[in-house]
Amino acid sequence: MFLRARSLVARSREEGGFGLIELLIAMTVMLVGVLAIFAMFESGIHQLTRASNVTTAAALADSEMENYRAVKFDVIGMTQAALDAADPSYTGDTAYRAGGTNQVDEAVTLGSSSYSPVQTLTGADGRSYRVDTYITWASVQVSGGTFSGRAVKQVTIAVSRNGGELARVTSSFDQSTGQ
């Protein structure tokens, strides 16, 4: 027994094992690694959510544009009353009136139309998206860079969520084709 107690005392004086400081350092290094992995997963989740929102917004914009492609040229437009009732964020967009790079002149107005400039639609993900539709007159650009002067209706659909624009689709409709 005396020999056994001596062996324990000798072992306790050896410095071959981990001490408290070494253990604390190892745990700190491991904690930093785990936190880095957690941050990576959190960033990935945010990116997947954003990608889902953008995809849903693009699908909504395409769906709305298909509604315009399905009607005749003469029907495409909005009432002046609907345009006047739109909020300042709608009328502040470059697609609303002259501005931007689209050579936009003025909004296309009709006596009566069921098209709403601002609407809230529910996407496939069950979330609400704001859909702004701009219908304006634009000039046709020919390949030489000059304008022929023939006016076309330009429909721009902007989809946003929580104040941030996620998708924007623009298409021109020419009277000569009837659509």
C-alpha cells in the first residue's frame, strides 16, 4: 500500500497530462470553430430565404406579364383615376414617367380598365408580395441606335417585399402586331 501511495504522488507531480490552462485553451479554440460553423449555417439560411423570395417574385412577375400578353393591344392601359390614387412610392419609380433609360413619355391611360397599378399578391410560398405595374408609351429603337418614332406600350412589372425590389420584368407591345 505504501508503494501504491508513492506511485500516486509521483504521478501527480508529472507534467505529462493536460492541465487546466491547456484544457481552457482547447475549449476556446473549439468554441471559435463551432461559432464559425454556426455563422456559416445562418448565412446559408438567409441566402436560401432570399433566393426563394426572388424566385417567387420572378414567377409572380412572369405570371402578371403573361396576363398582358393574353390581351389585345387596345386593352392594355390603366385609368387616370387608378394612377392618381397610387401612393408616392409608385409614382416615384423611374418607370412611371419620364426618366430612366427607357425613353418613357407618359403613362398609358384608358377610359376604363381593370388593371391596377399596385396590388398585393400571394406567392407560392404563402407570403404577400407587392406588385407594381407601369404601362407607358415608349419609342421603338432600331438597330442603328436612332428612334423610329413609332410608339409602343411598355409594360413594366416590379415585385417587391418588405420595401425591397426582388424582380422587374419589362415587355413592349406594338400596335402593328395587335398584341
